[in-house]
Amino acid sequence: KPGTRCGISPCAWGTSHEFFELATAAGLDPSSYILAPSNHIIMDGFKIPANLMTIDKPRFIKDLLQGAEVSYFQPDTGNYDRIIDATGVTRAFLPPVKGDIVLQCAQFRVKTDMVRSNEAKLGRIGYAWCFPLGNSTYHIGCGSLLADPGEILKELAWIDNLPRNDIVCGCKSTIRLTGPEHSKPYFVASNNHEVWGVGESIGCVAPLAGDGIVTGMKSAKILLKYWDDPSGYAKAIMKEFRWMAPERTVIDKLKNNKSLRLTDALVLKKNSERMGIEVRLKDAAVLLEHLR
């Protein structure tokens, strides 16, 4: 989810079976990372039934690394025959993306006695969110393509009305909403080494919702399957994440202030169902207009 440097990221029950399968395949207990389940979300005043959860992403990543050494120095790429570009929106080793769409985000982790809802507020081609993390702790943040997300949070007064001591930490970040179809190439060969992209660096993040935990893990699994077949890898990525292309089309329409159709609302409905949110088609049409 946007702004994940604060530490905790949401993952939907709608894709939780995939998260459970992938985490289990890595030798981890997926249930141990669940922080707070939710059976609904309030989205622009609509109380929508949902099966959602938030997970402890920092601990999950730490456990996936299993003590591997992390270096922050620029590597000498000449010493390697293959580089995996998992640098997310930076895309440090692959060529720049033409027509890239990058969302600006701001997020805070707060611990407060004030009871908050599991909530999202749409607008300015993005949304503000409040996700429960358990133990009176929440993630409150915003991502927008059209405005400063920090200013949007000020307008909503979701942070300003909290005592300063309630704010545990805050951060700014970015997230790629480009989609795999527009994030090519996934593979380049230069000099004596290859560069293979994975996860957000090749757009494996849902353009409408910005979720990328499970999708990033799935792309890594595909990478291992096609380790010596770059063409097969590219085709498999496109096939696995073909559902992101219509979402990117909706984002383009919103950016260019074009008219939306019922088929676009259906895209949002399918996106919501994938995340475990049971939104009706007519409500999806209204919410899609609220994204402007």
C-alpha cells in the first residue's frame, strides 16, 4: 500500500489465500503477521461489507530475508552476470518507463484512544485512508496524482485533530500505478550481465488500489519459474496481471478528464471484489466519479 515506509501495510482478505500460500511456501506462518481484521470499510460514506486485514509487513520482510546481509552501497555491476531490479518506483537498473504514472503519498502511524473507522475518502485521483492496526494504532495516509497528499489530510483534519503525542511516525513515499503493460522492458542485456525486473519496478501494483504485496510476491515466483527464459517471463507477467490493464485505462481517463462508462464502474467493482470488498455496481459508478 502507499507510504509503506511507516512500517505496516494492508493486505486484502480477498487475496489472503494467495498471501497464505506464498508465505507458507517461504517457510513462514502467514497467520502470525495478521494485525487487525475488518468486516467492513466506510468509503465516501458508503458502509461496504468487506473481509480485510492488515499485516505486519516490516516483520514479514525481515523474516523473508532470514538474516541476509543488506548493503546500501552502489554495487559494482561488472562483478555479476545477473541483476534483479527490485528497486520499486526507482527502477534503478532498468531503463526509464515512458508514460510512467507515479502517485505521491504521505502516511502517519498513530496510537490514539480516539476510536477510528476502517475508512477511505476518494478524490483527486487518489484516496485518503485510515486502516486499523490493532491495539488502538492506525495508519492514516493519502495518495494523490493531482494534489499534495499532506494538504488533503489537513483538509480532512484526520491528523490535525490528534494530540501530537499520538503521532508515532510519518513518512512520504511514491508508488508506481503504471501497470506491467506500460512498464516494459522487464529484461535487458548489456555488457556482460543481464537485468531482470520484478515487483513494482515492472509495474506489478494494482493501478486503482495501489496494493502490491501479493502481486510483488507472485512476480518473484514467476521470475524463478522462468529463470532462464526472459521471453517466457515477460509473457507470464503479462498473462498473470492482465487484469491491471483495464485499471490503467480508468486511471488514464480520470487523468485526462474523460467521460466514464458503466464498463469502467465494472472495473472498479472487480477490483473491489479481488480485495474482498462487496461493492454494488451502482455504488461503484458513484465512487468512481468521486475519484476525480
